[in-house]
Amino acid sequence: MKQPLHPTVLRANIYRVLDRILKTGEPQEIVREGRRLVIAPVPDRHLDLGKLPKREALACSPDDLVETSWEDAWNPD
């Protein structure tokens, strides 16, 4: 993270600071009255499901699930 900025410096350079944050993705710390604030980019919520790794979700074939009977194990009480 870059050196913390005072609000006066931020105000004088707000667009430059925001453009740098968006370009680099690196948050910027601001110090006001002894307290710290951070301006940081928010990750895109768009998720490309095609980029997810393929995983085996079942330990059996889907046909085995269709043919499974739970009548002996199910107890409504």
C-alpha cells in the first residue's frame, strides 16, 4: 500500500489517486484525525462460470442415483 495521504493531498489529486487505484488495484490509505481509511477497488461481481475448474461432484453415476430407493431408510416419525 502506498504512503498514507492527508485529505488535503487527496482532494488536490483525487482523480489522479482514483485512476491509479483503478489501474493498479492497489488500495490507498487516508489518515484523518488520527484514524485510517482505505479507498480500494471492489472486485467485479461478474463470474465467468466457464473459467471454474471442472470437478467430479458425484461418487457414482447419475443413473445410480435415479435407481436408489430410500424407502427402507426413511422414517417420517
